[in-house]
Amino acid sequence: MKIIKTTLLAMSVAALSQTAMAAKTGATLSTVDPEADRIALQEYMKDRFPDTPVSEYVNGIYAVDAASRAQWEEIEEFPPYELDLEEGEELFNEQFANGKSLADCFDNGGEGIRQNYPMWNDERKTVVTLEMAINECRLQNGEKPYGWKKGPIAKVSAYMAYTSRGNEFVIDIPNDDAKAAYLDGKKFFYTKRGQLNLSCADCHLTGTNRLVRADRPSPALGHSTHFPVVRSKWGNIGTIHRRYEGCHRDSRSEFLKVQSETYRNLEYFQTYMSNGLVVNGPGSRK
Amino acid sequence: MRKLISTLAITGLTLGVAGTAVAGSHGDMIKEGQDVYHGKSRGNCIACHEISDPIANQAGNVGPMMIAMKARYPNKAELRAQIWDATAKNPLSIMPPMGKHNILTEDEIDAVVEYIYQY
Amino acid sequence: MKKIATIAAVAALTASSLTMAQSFQEAFDMNRAMYGAGATFEWNGKSYNTSYIEEELASKPANQANAQALFDAAKAKLAEVREAGFAWRDNVKYLKQAKEALEAGEYQKSMDLAARSHLQSRVGLEQAETAKNEWILAVPPLN
């Protein structure tokens, strides 16, 4: 019993010092520092995978797992999203009934702008994802919005990403309201939830590149650069929120609606973490 | 404190005996534990923990291998507690709290303990 | 031993971690974890057993009144854990099945299912509470 007591004591002391240390990384609006978080995440990955340059993380698990990389490179020679890109381009250029098109709703005619999304909208005090902007554009012009997870929305988003390939992500957090949304996304990412008590970070930080049966969770850094993706498991192209829903469900949680505020904040956090990395969507993944 | 210890010890003993009686023979319990350990829709322990059982298939390596269990956990009840809720000792543990979160039943946990305690 | 005493003193000074480590919930969980359901333990001089409140409620006489009461409690608990954003995948499924069983007059079955749903909602709420302080521990610190 003495041993248990000692262990308990030692643990509570350890937990306390951990709290003191972690406080520096920002759990509150007044202390959260997105830039410090971004650098800390890069440092974490450098430490875990010293041979992987930061710029490689746009390639997900293939940045750190040489064995599956060869297979993936073969797939990418004849990308499974090629047809989706063609269809996406057609949909992008499609004229609405009122004579306008998607290009009218975006800066630079919608070309080469992926790196700015998700974007903080200060009038609405909310994060606007690229997919949300696409559907709102359609609605404003009297068209029916697309479904959120796959099909046309993913294809248009894929085309818009494709025209932005090579551009570095420059997600902006202009004020405290935006920072609160970032903090909410960060908190969601690191919070254990569901019957399996898993956070996003449990698999994609601590557990990244470890084997869960035959699967290796991708590293958290660079997560949003390559979406939308054709996933072999899906057999077609899907948005990042489709993946969020799946991951959330896998923790045995009641999952949220795609494009809900929480998932948009999560995407805001994750994409800020990818600042400095380039857009390379659409991608193909296992 | 000492009183608590003796109560615990006695309870443990009594339960151990009762448990075995309910679940049938020790062999049955080990068979059940093996099933829970490797069953994808049961414990799915193999997803993260290797074990040198010939039936093991696609073992993961997120958690430590099931080896030298008796040396690592001289007190079997502590091994049980680790499976029941690993976050009690380490709040950051990735291991799902198999007992606390009602993922496995208490009997299934007892069976898994018997199964892995052989390794 | 002196070293341990010092650590303990520091811990007690810094926060109430000592009392936390010996809270009823901690003692209950530790004993349930080590010995399963139906064990007894002492806490603060009194004797308790390791059964969940849900297990006690589900072992009441299986009748309409008890089944309805347990179903109502489980339903309220689910609303609470949903509000906190920590509902688990199967809570609602068990609750629906409990309702079906209740309507079919299968009271024991209904009580077992409602008990399970209630337990999962209750632990989900605990999880939400724990998360408030612990999520930040997982964030990699900037060196």
C-alpha cells in the first residue's frame, strides 16, 4: 500500500509540474499563441522524424513511412482524382441561371486562392471554409447548394486546390474573436472524447506512424494541405469534413455535422498549423 | 490504512475464487480471454499490442508487447486496473479505459487478464 | 521516507492534489479497477461496495414503475452529456432499445439497457470534466 501511496503522490506532483509547463503553450484566450503552437508542432515532428524535412509533411503518412510511400508514388503516376479534376473544372466554369459563375464570388476569379482558406469572417464572427464559400456562392445566385461531403463539392474544391498548388498557406488570425475560434479548434484537437477516449492528437501526434493493426495514422502536421482526397477506403473523392466525421465516429462519439462550427474551427486550427507548407491538393490516400 | 489493505486482500481472494467458479474452468477463461484479445469487435487488443500467440494476426505496436507480464505485474489486480483504466496512472495514455468506459464487461476483463498473464 | 514526506508536503501546499487522490471517486474507481463489481472497500472509516448506482437500480424488482423511472433517468442523463458535447456512439441506441423493451413489457431487459445508457452518459460527463483541465497536457510545449 505504501508503494501505491508513493506512486500516487509522485504522479500528482508530476501532473502539477506538467500543468505549469503546458500553461505556457496557451489554454486560454489571453495566453494562446498560435505561432508558438505552430513552431512547437514542427519541433515535435522534427524530434520524432529527424530525417523528414518539414516541407514533406504535405504528403501525410508518406512523409514518414518509406514502405507505403513507394506504393503511393506509383498510384500518383496516374492520379485517381484526374477525372474529378476535369469534372471540377467544368462545374467551376458552369454558368448559373443568372449568368454568373463561381468565379464571380472569389478573389482572383477563384484561381490560386486555396491557401487563404479557411478564412475568418469578421462581420459574421465565424470561420468560412472553402466548401462553405462555394455553397454560399451558389445560394446567393439562386442555385441549389451541393451536398457537403462528396461529389460536386469535393470536385470543385479539388479543382480550386489544384489551381493553387505550390502556394504557401497563409491563414490569418486577425483579432481576438478569430483567436477564440482557433483556440476552440485547438482544444477540440487535443481533447479526449468518445467511449474510446481518443483525441485527434492521440492518433495523429503520439500515435502517428505507429501500427494500429495494419494502419499507420498520418502526422498532424500538414493535415489539411492535400484535401480533398480520393481515399481508397471511400472509393471516391471527399472533403476534409467527411474525414473529420469519420475520425470522430471512430472514437465512438456521437459525431457532429460536417461544416458545424466546431469542425470549421478545427480546420482553422489545423490549417494554421500548416502555414508555410504548400497547397498540394487534391491528393490520394489509403 | 492497514485495515483497508487487509480488506482489499480478502476481497480480492474471495472474488478470485467466486470469479473462477462462475466462468467455469481456468482453461475456459483463458479461451474467452484469447477471444476478447483478438476479436475485432470485442477487445481488439491486438490492434495495439503484440503477443506471441500463434493466432495473432496484424498486431499493432502503439502499446507495449505483452511479455513478462508476471514480472511486470506481480500483483495481478494491478494489471487488471491498468486494463480497466490506464489513464488513472497516466492521463495522456492512448489506451481506451476498457472497464471504466464500459467497453468490456468486468468478466471479459477478468478473462483477458488470465489470458495475457500467461505471457 | 523523508523524501516522500517532503514531496507530499509540496504537493499539499501547491494544490489539493492529496485530497483529490483520496476522493471517494478515486477510491471507488481504484477498487472497481482492481477487483471488479461486488467488491467491498473502506473509505474514511466506512465500508462501501464497488457496484455502480446503475447496477443497483437495475437489480430492483423488474416492474413497469422501476423500468420507467430508470428510463427517464437515462434519458435525462443523455440530454446532459449531449449538452456537454461528450455523448458516446451507443448511448442513444441503448436508450431506444430500452424504450422498446419497456413498451413490450420486458422490464428487466429495459432496465439493463437503460442502466447501460445511463452509465455511459454519466462517465461521458466525467470525461468532459476531466478534459477541462487535462487537454492542455497533450499540447507539445515550445522548447
